[in-house]
Amino acid sequence: MPSRETPLRVSAVLWDFDDTLVDSLPTRVQALSQVFRDADIAGVDVRHFLHTLEDRTLEESLVSLATSQGKPADLYRRYRNIYWTKDPAVLRLFPGMDEVLEALARHGVSMAVVTQKARSFEIQGVAAGASVELEALGIADLFPVVIGIEDVTKTKPHPEGILKALERLGASPERALMVGDTVADIGAAKAAGCWSCLATWGVPDGADRARRTRPDFVAEAPLDLLSLLGFADGPRQA
């Protein structure tokens, strides 16, 4: 890796979706809370549960929870039915994210989404997936590449998703930045040979995550990224 001096010169930025690019937590909390109520699961803080998945997918974590509490094994199916039949218009970009995305596009930086959620599918006759949510947010055109869980055989922290995104963008790892909020995001970036930036604006324990993941950079707000890439002032190195 080259030195960590800024501004960082990259040709591609890869984004995690939930808690990084999009503020979907309220909707996810609402859906999972209903699942827990219906399944009579008590004593589990839903927000904490969603924020501590680490390198496991939500499906894996719900299977583990169901097993430990002797509950039906279909918790994830119930969650999918509730979450993905919502109105996608309820989702919001984090404050400042629209400005960041516009600036990156204006400067010719290619962008992709690499997420643990599904990219595109149909549920109860309704189109769903991260691509549908990007459309609802009005930013789908900025992301010519979206890698979802159905596009990989190994999820983050394995680098497969990032490497696929880079190949489709025609970008090299050493000139790419992965922005994500989880241990898995940073681990995948390192394994792929990319620069890594821990996004702490959507999580409650950013400082602890920075200590544990040792990313190349930490961004406390989306606009910090413009400084990191030489388009404004103010990033903080990890």
C-alpha cells in the first residue's frame, strides 16, 4: 500500500448499503421488532442485535438466535416478508450523502454498492432488493454496479464481492476505497487490497470499531469523505 497521506487519489469508491450509504435502521428495527413480538422473543434489544452482527449475515444471526431460544427457524423469512414489502420511500440518505455522491460523480469517480442484502428479487409479487431501494432514493444511476448477497459465494469479510465490483468497474484495488461501517467491511477491503474507510455516522460504537478494525481512515460524517479525496477539508486518519 502507498502511504496514508491525504488527499487520497482513487478512481473508484465502493459503498456498503445499510448504516453507511442509507439510513435504513428505523425500518429494519420496526420489521425485526414485529418478528420478535410475533415469535414471543423477549429480552433482546433489537437495535443492539442489528448493530452487532459483526461478520455474520442477518440470516445467520437469526438462525442462531432461534436455535438458542427454541424458536421457529423461519425468523429470517418472516423478517424478509415484513421489511421488503415496505414502501421503499421511507428510507433516507444520511445527511450530506447526496452532496458527497454528487461531488464524486462530478469528479469522475466510479461507484458501486457491495452489500450483504439481496440486490434484486421479487417477494409477494413486489420487486425488492437494494437496487429497488436505490431507485426509490433517486440515486440508482450513480451506481452502475451493485453486488448483492446473491452475486457471491462468500460474504464479507471475504473479498469476493469487492473484487467482483472492481472488475465490473474496470478499477484496480490500489486505486479504490471501500466505505463501510462493520468489521466485515473493513476486513473485506483489506483482503481485496483496497483502501478502507470506517463510516461511524450510522453506528453507536464508532470509536470501538475503529480500535478493533484498524481501517486506513475513519469518517465521522459523510462530508469527511470529500476532504479525504481532496474535494474539501477535514478527514481524520485512523
